[in-house]
Amino acid sequence: MRKPKIVILGAGYGGLITATRLQKMMGANEADIVLINKNDYHYETTWLHEASAGTLHHDRVRYEIRDVIDRSKVEFVQDTAVEINKEEKKVILEKGEVSYDYLVIALGAEPETFGIKGLKEYAFGIVNVNSARQLREHIEYQFATYNMEEEKKDERLSIVVGGAGFTGIEFLGELANRIPELCHEYDVDFHKVRIICVEAAPMVLPGFDPELVNYATSYLERKGVEFMIGTAIKECTPDGIIVAKGEDEVKEIKAGTVVWAAGVRGNSIIEKSGFEAMRGRVKVQPDLRIPGQDDVFVIGDSSLIINEEINRPYPPTAQIAMQQGEVCARNLVALVREKSELEAFKPDIKGTVCSLGENDAIGVVYGKKLTGSKASFMKKMIDNRALFMVGGPSLVLKKGKFNIF
Ligand code: FAD
Ligand code: NAD
């Protein structure tokens, strides 16, 4: 009898958990499992702010996919998915195509630019290893160039961060630690550097605990970060940004570096392939399949699930992507074994911790508020846990964070 073919697109948190759980649960003769990813490595998306600021080398945030999969059960293909042909049940790749019986779309997110002029051309993102390397290098280049110019351009040393969501704040925490090092390395006066965070909403980390938000903003301000709250980026130019506070107050901020960290949308392949989506995210059924598509699962940042308590979508997180990966794997096993009942996914939110650089953080874990070294310890434990979930103790020993006290 022909074995069913399961194709997993993306080896991020959701995709790797699905693949590693399937390899444990399924016999080699039960299904052909193919994992497709554009790189031969997995990166910890949740550590990219560190690599982007240059506080952690980019090789520390990635590991070889082949090191964590059982190659006797999962075939790894390094390629880029271009489009899904759901009628013919195949995926078009840059270097070929692959057919499937069951498909798992776990392709993560892309930056949401809301059509703001100039962002795609002039702003940097915190998106993957390539973008992290580029941003780190760019900031360093600005510092290196500053003293080379006869007429000093102080704006070279201004860094704008658009968005004070979790990505923006975590990046600011790293940057605040990195700037004194860069000043020392490139003989630059610290007082010439500006780090400006522009947030459209009336508060930093909108919706998060106000006491913890206060802690974070005071901490970052003490380290030199300036906050412009209730102010939206309207345009990005080669020289900086145009912002607006209300209707009338429009002004230009000159900056050598603009970082866009103001939100994400689902992978563009979703819309390109004709799946119904909201900002690129598919509202999936409780069993994580696309309504009307019994053979296609969507998990992670490209999926959308509603928090019934507040009737709003859950924010896309690694925590949810990994939990979905577990349920998706169990549901695939059920389908292959021709069981009729599939499991409904229910997120188990253990908490949220936002780092403020290497030694400080804020968070709520199991309902308890944490700040300072306790929160920072918890954040590193969460980072190590993600490694453990995919690759067990050996991956933690190889890539884990042990600078915990
Ligand atoms: P990802 O983990 O992003 O993986 C997607 C994979 O698909 C990647 O390997 C990518 O290379 C691959 N891919 C993409 N397109 C293609 C293609 N066309 N073809 C082939 N392969 C492709 N969440 C938390 O819960 N806790 C945190 O502390 C946290 N911190 C964060 C910090 C930062 C700086 C950022 C940016 C996000 C953070 N998040 C955090 C959110 C979290 O990273 C995402 O929710 C999570 O990565 C989503 O997992 P995923 O599996 O959907 O996608
Ligand atoms: P986000 O959507 O959470 O935050 C984006 C911020 O940008 C918002 O505060 C928004 O008001 C602001 N913004 C939007 N348009 C703007 C404009 N024109 N000008 C200025 N500000 C503007 O996005 P994110 O921070 O990238 O996070 C993405 C997802 O990843 C979220 O679900 C988040 O929870 C998750 N994440 C979690 C962690 C963590 O748990 N530690 C860390 C990073 C990201």
C-alpha cells in the first residue's frame, strides 16, 4: 500500500516541533515525511534582537536542521516554497515541486509595513539571520564612518526604532547595552548618540501590565532611550523618518538607522496561494486545519486563532507555535491511522517575559509579576526550554544560555 506523504513547510518553532514529534510517534513505514526549509539551519527567531544589536553572534542563534531530525524518518529538503497548488496538492518550490497528501504550513511571519512609504526601501527589520547581520553591520558602519568625516554628521549616530511592542522593546534593551561598547570601540562620544523609539499607541507595550511597562520605560530611559509615544511613523526616507502626533504635528527626524519593529503579518505565500486570510493569517479550525481543506494544516505565525474570552486573535508567539506543532503532529498521526476524531488546539499560556538586555527583564509568569534578575533568569530558562523541546539536553548544552546569574 502507498504510504501517505506529509510535507512540512518551514523549520521554525512550529515546523520543527511537528517534525520531531512525528519522527517519535510514527513508524518508518507509516508515512513519508518531508521537511522543507529555505536554509539548512533553524534560527531562534526569539533571539534575533540580540543578533541584530550585536550583543550575541548570529551563529549562536542558529543550528543545523539535520542535527535534530531523524534522517531515517524525515527527509530534509533545503528549498524555498513559492506557491501552494491546493487543487493538485503540490507545492511549487524554487528548485522543483513536491506533492503531498497532508501539508503543514509553518512558514512564520513577515513584517507588516501597512503600506507606509519608504519602509521597504530604507528601514531595517528584525526578521531572520540575514536581516540581523545586515542591521548589526549597518549600525557598526555608521559608528566607523562618523570619525572619518571632516564635517561630523551627528545624525549618523541616531537610531530610530519604530514600534514599542515586544520586538521593539527587546531590541532597545540590547541596543542600550551595545551602544557604550560601540562608543568605546569607535572613539565616539556617548552623548552624541540618540536612540529614539516611536510608538503610535498611547503607551509602550500596549495592553501589557502598566506597572511592568513603567519599569521597562524608566529602565530604558535611564540608559538613554528617548520615547515618542502617541506618535506614528508616516514615512521613511533615505535621511530618516517623518512622524505625526495627531493631525497637525508633523516633523522629520534625521537618523542614520531606522528599524521597523511595528508588527507582523502571515507569510505572503498564504495569500498568493489563494487561501482566505486576515493580514496573511489563516483562521484555522480547532484541529488546526484550514476550513474546507481537510489535508492542510496551518500553524505558528501564519495561523490565526481567536481568544474566546476577549474575542480577539491571540498574538502570534513561539509559545503558541510550539504548542500547535505538538497538536498538529498528533492530528497527523490520527489521520494516517484513519482515526476519525482529531484533537482541538487550546493554547496554554504560561506567561510572557520581555527582556531588557542581558540582565534585566519584565514579565508575568503563571500570573506572577516579575522584574529584574528574576525575570531575566526566567527568560533564559524559556529560551533554553525551547531548545530542549526540539533537541533535548544535547542541544541545550550546545546552544543554551548559561549566563543566568
Ligand atoms: P518561525 O519560527 O519564524 O519559522 C519560520 C521558518 O520558515 C523559518 O525557518 C524560515 O526560514 C522558513 N521559511 C520562511 N519562508 C519560507 C519559504 N518561502 N520557503 C521555505 N522556508 C521558509 N515569541 C514568544 O513566544 N516568546 C518570545 O520571547 C518571543 N520573542 C521574540 C523576539 C523577536 C525579536 C521576534 C521577532 C519574535 C519573538 N517572538 C516571541 C515571536 C516568535 O518568534 C514567533 O511567534 C515564532 O517564531 C513563530 O514560529 P513559526 O514556526 O510560525 O515561524
Ligand atoms: P506588535 O504588533 O506586538 O507591536 C507593534 C507595535 O508597533 C505596536 O505597539 C503598534 O502600536 C506599533 N506601531 C504600529 N504602527 C506604527 C507606526 N506607524 N508608527 C509607530 N508605531 C507603530 O509587533 P511585534 O513587537 O513585532 O511582535 C510581534 C509578535 O511577536 C507579537 O505577537 C508579540 O507578542 C511576539 N513577540 C513576543 C515577544 C516576547 O514574548 N518576549 C518578543 C517579541 C515579539
